[in-house]
Amino acid sequence: MSLLKKIITGNASQRHEEREAELYRSLIRREAKIGGELFGPIPEGVRREFFCLDEHTWIWHEEWIDNSGQRKIRTTRYDVRPNGILKAQDGQNYQPITEREALNFRSAVINYNKRIRNELYAQFI
């Protein structure tokens, strides 16, 4: 294979990977926005997201300005395992979630999957 062909093929492959990565990021952002709406209207000035990062990891992210004008950020990471669900907030250690929280989490995941299937992926199913 000529050097020129290797360069062209390499560049095309890189562009394809970059397009796939951007599409993935775009879909995650759209899923996160839909997920953030599951828990009611989002107040002005608040950013709320809930999404599935991979087959074991769910993220809840929220940003807001408190009464003193300070920007607040809270990120909760849920790690779904065969023997239970663990959560870590803002980089702290993982802890098991309560039974009540597990029921709420299950409901949120079911609703999330319904909404993204209907609002994002219905045309592909």
C-alpha cells in the first residue's frame, strides 16, 4: 500500500471514529436532559441530568445557585452490581443504597428507558 493511500485511509478512519465519538456524546447529552426531567420541572438556573453511562453505571448530576449566590454541584454515581446497588456522591466512597432508594432508583430507570426509547430512539426500533 502506498504511503498516500495509508495517509488517506488513516485520516478517513480517524474522522469516522471522531464522528462516532461525537454522536455518542450528543446522544448521552440528550439522554441526560430527558433523564433530568423525570423528577419534575427543572427550576430556572438549575441544571439536572440523569443518565446511563455504561451497563453498570448511572449518573445523577445537579448544579444550582444557593441562597447566598454560591454555585453548588452534586454528582451521584450509582454502580449496579449483581448483589446490590452502590452509590458515591461527590467523589466519596461507595455505600449501599437503602431499600427505599433502590425502589426509587428502579422506578427512575424504568421511566428513563421508556422516555429515551420513545423520544430518541423510536425511529430506530
